[in-house]
Amino acid sequence: MNELKRFILIPNTSKQIPKEAIAGIADRLKASGGSVGTLPEFADHLAPLGGRLSFVWEGPDGENGPEDAAAIVLGGDGSIIEASHRLLGQNVPILGVNYGRVGFLAGIEIGEAELLDRLPAGNYAVEERMMLDSAVTDTEGKRRGTFTVLNDIVLTNGPVARQLGFDCGQGQINEGAVSTRLGLLGWPATGEEIQIGRDIEIAALTGGHIHIQH
């Protein structure tokens, strides 16, 4: 893999991530021979890092492509998804450091910062994820909105409960790393997760048992 030299720190500013923890990550990346920067919208938030930040990422240009750059997202799955939208089309890999509650998309957990030392040496692997282009049209065929999303599209109704009908393409395989590698349309994992979560809640409420076959 490419040796990474530029690291874009993207923190979740709504979480109480200690500044010393962010500084420690920046120091570790710099000690490995990298330079550390951030996106323009986070420059003020990370100003206390002082000289640890050496650039503001405006996107790849003619002289500096994305080959030696990576984004380090400090937060949970929501932060990683937001970063994927922010860096859409720039071909910058994203590594999540989980400061959230779930962190399915994160690559490392709090306390595993030493794993960042592998990045400047090219000792890492990139797992490609699927970005989906979606559009919402009304019954007259008028397009009401377009969206680019990571992995899942969630179909739901609004605050007023009513029966809805969806016309969706047929999946060919369970969504995940295998479906992405094979280029096959996957059944969204979210649909199964919602049903399983519902059944778990019902079992907890009634004291019943639950068996999930997978």
C-alpha cells in the first residue's frame, strides 16, 4: 500500500474528546514522519493544537494528489459517514478511531493509537465500501431530491403514521464486504437489524426467548 504522509484529522466536535487525546494522536503521526492537518471547518476547533497542524485540506490539486493522504476520524459511525460525504470523490481513505457507542465502521478503538504507526510505512489494507446514488420522485415522476449515501438507504415514513409502498430493486446477496467485492447488489443490513432489534425488545418486555437463525 502507499506510504501515507498527510493525515487529515476530523473530530466529532459534539463529543467531549479530550484535547490531550487529539494532541497525542497528532504527535504520534508526526513522530512517524507524517504531517497533520484538518478540514477548514475544524481549523478553529483544533487551533489549540498549535504547531502540530501544518496544513488545511482543501482537496487534491494538480501537484498534490490524494495518494499519500488519509483522513483520521475521531468519533462514531455517524462521524465516519459524515466524513465520507465531506470527502466524496476525493479518493481519500478514511480511518475511524471509535469515540462513539457502536463504531461498526471504525478501524481502531480508543487505546489502540499505536496502530496508527503502521500508516506511514504502508502497513495497512483498504476496505472498499459502497456509495449509493439515490433519488426520490413523487407519483407524477417529479424528482424531489437526490442523495449519495454510504452502504445503506433507509426507507421510512414521516412523523404521520401511514401505510407506504416501496418499489425496490431485488438484492442478490446479503450486504457486506463480500457483496462489495463481487459487485453484487446486496440486501441492506439495516432492514434485518431493525427486525432483530424489534424482536429483542419484545423478548425483553415479555420475558420470552428468542432464536435468530443466520
